[in-house]
Amino acid sequence: METFGLWIAALLTLGIMSFLYKDNPIYKFCESIFIGISAGYWFVSLFWQSMYPRLYLNIRGAISTLLHEGRISDDRWLYLVAGILGVMMLLRLVPKIGWISRWPLSFIVGSTAGLYFITYLQSNIMNQIRSTIIPIYVPGNLGISISNLIVFVGVFCGLVYFFFSREHKGAFGGAAKVGIWFLMITFGASFGFTVMSRMSLLIGRIDFLFGTWLGLIK
Amino acid sequence: MNFFDKLMKIDRRIIFLFVAAAVILPFFLSIHQKILISPEVQGLYDAFESLPPGSKIMISYDYDPASAPELQPMAVTAMKYCFTKGLKVIILGLWPQGSIQANMAIESALEDPRVKEKNPQYGKDWVNLGYMSGNELVIQRMGTDIPVTFPRDYQGNPVEDLPLMQGIKNFSNVDFIFNLSAGYPGTQEWVQFAADRFHAKLGAGNTAVQAPGMYPYLRAGQLVGLLGGMKGASEFEKLTDFEGKGTKFMLSQSFAHAIIIIFIIIGNLAYFISRGVKKK
């Protein structure tokens, strides 16, 4: 059975890779299988690992407490609210009453905005500003001094570039140009990392085909 | 059409062939590539090393098979290291396939003779809490109550029955968090919610695509260390002395990069020379 699975995986890999030559029906077939299986897997996984234990079991527990102990004060009833909001969200599939889905959506947008306002302010603004306020010259350590100077110039010129209320001319324009260079270097570094990432995926597949499947690599 | 014009219009499939050759050939060569350690990987290793045996470490597997070639070597090495050093591992996943990747990493780790010798046991040395939907809200909830967030483990056992989970209430009972991430939810959310809000000590292993975005967090001290892509994995393997797929794949990675650099140079030369010829 394991060998059968291995062959299926290898043939599907080759089918997807055939797109490198040109678009073809085998590629489309493999792509469709991938999309179908992914959707199915996500659904089953979400149902058994989330909806069943979190929603069903909790609500069942709350009902059981109510029936056996006569207690209605149970935190687990809150899951019923979540369940109702979930059902309301699904109502967008019914065009006539689809507007109801806006209520749970508003709940999500409001709570997410509130949550992220604090976290982004703390993690991505305050902490980053704090880490930029550094001594440009560190006595006895030339490496750190150069590194800190680069950070300072990069942040300053980058901010100048994004200041559009004044024409980019003279010294101001020069600083903006340096800012562009810093941005270009950043994009270049990101692209380099992206190439490394994509190559890693290819290497992983080659290792599977030549190693796990054909047994040519030890 | 001169030679350089032809070079500019080279069929992309020829480039694919060169890249394929550059990736495949190194698998059959016995060249050992020197791996240099970067400060961010050293930082992560130092954080692991500073943990005494018995420390509780949380590993969040936030990726799926698509990113496994980069992240799985890191995961396997981390598991081997934790098991041999006597660190207790609490596994979870914010991606549905994450906990399955964790099981695969553990299977690989248990094959290592040094790990076998330690004979790690489920429930005592490691637990897999499974996947939980809710993205960053799961982290937020764990900050106040981990057993309420994960009442049962991956196998359906109540967490209060697992010896390792005794005394674990929130992040203050976890000595270190290591996040393996391929996107959202991932390292950024762990930084925002676990490190900055609940002051948890956090390190990360990221896909190379994601890694550049994490450097500001590293510089600001919100992350103690970072493994970026396969290169990061190979460095971590070298430091921990568990040579694995990260190291094995690096030669192919380097060959492929060399080919791409050569093509970039050829492409640019051809462009400028053919432009010069046309101007004349």
C-alpha cells in the first residue's frame, strides 16, 4: 500500500512538473486533484479538530449540565453564541436573507480591528522605533558603529522618500534617492531569499523523486 | 539577429534544464560544503543551550507539506536536540497539517541512535496538542489559559491526564517557544501576541520567503534567534551536531544559485552589448 502511495505521489509530482514544458491536460488533471483533496482535507480537519470538539462537545456539555444539575451558569453556553454567529455567516449563501451575514462580519471586523490596533502599535511601531534609537558611534566597536549608521541612514532616508508633501529636490531629493537605494537593496534581498525558498522546494521534490521513489540517492 | 539578440530570447525551458541539472548533480557528488554560522542562528542555538534539562519548550508547527523541504529539517533537528538534551516538548499547530508534520518530525528523530538511547515517552517527554483554529486568537487565549485552549491532545486524551502538562497554565510556565512558520498565522503573530504581550521568550524558523520580514523583530530583540530557509536549517544542524537534510541539500542550493547568478550576468551582458550594437 505504501509503494502504491509512493507511485501516486511521484506520478502526481511529475504531472505538475510537466507544466514547465507547457500547459497540458495531465497538469490540469493533477492540479484539479490537488485542489479537491486540499479542500476536502481542510473541511474534515476543521470539522474533527475544531467544530466537533469546540462547538459540539461544549454545547452538549452545557446542555448536559442543565439537564442533570439544573445549572444554566456554564461558560460553555458562550460557544452557542459563536455557533449562531457562524450560522448567520453562512446565510450569505441564501440571497434573500444574505444581509444577516453582515452582523457576524461586523463583529469580526470590530474585534479584529481593536485587537490589532494594540498589537501593531506595540510590536510594529513602538518596539521598532525603540530599536532604531541607537548610538551611531559605539567606542571600540567599529562593526557595530557601521551597522548602526546604516540603520540610521536607511530609516531616515526611507522616511524622507515617503514624505510626499514636499518636492524631492536638492538635499531633500538626495536623501530620498538614498532612500530609494535602500528600498531597492531590501527588495533585492527579499528576491534572493525568495529564489532560495523556491529552489528548496524543487530540491525537496528532486530528493523525493530520486531518493524516496527511485532509491538512487542515499 | 546577432548572437546576443538570440541569447536574450533564449527559450526558458533551456534555463529550466540548466537549473534541474544544477539541483540534481550535487546529489551524486561527494563534495562537502563548508557551512558558516550566522549570528541569528547562533542566537537561537544559544537560547536552546541556555535551557537546563527538564525545561519546557513549546514548538508550534505552523506550516504544511508545501513548505516541508525548508522547515522539516529544522523541525527534525529541533526534536532530536530536545530529546537528547532532556527538554520537554509541547507541540501544537495553528495550521491544520502542522501537528501531522510534527508527528513525522518525531518519527524521524526517533530513528536517530542518540535519541533512541534516551527513549523519550509520549506524555512525559513530549505531547502533541494538535491543531486549533482561530489563528492569533489561539495564541492570545494560551497567554491566559493553555489547558482551556487545548482541553485535549491530538489523540483525544484530556490534557490534565498528561504528566508533562501538569503545572502548565500559561506562557509563564513555558521556558521557551520555538515557532516554525511558513506564513499566516506564524512568527509575526507569535511575536505580537506571545512575545510582546505575554513576554514569552521566542525563537523562530521561517521559510526563506518570510525570513527578511522577521529581521526587524530580531534586531528589536522580540526574537532571540532566527533560522531562515534551508541555509538556516543547515547551520542549526551543524551547531547541534545532527547533520540532516538541511546540510545534504545545501550543495544543490549553492549550485542552483550559481547557475542563476551566471544567467543573470549573461542576460545583463547580452542586454547591454546588443543595445550597444544597435546604437552603433
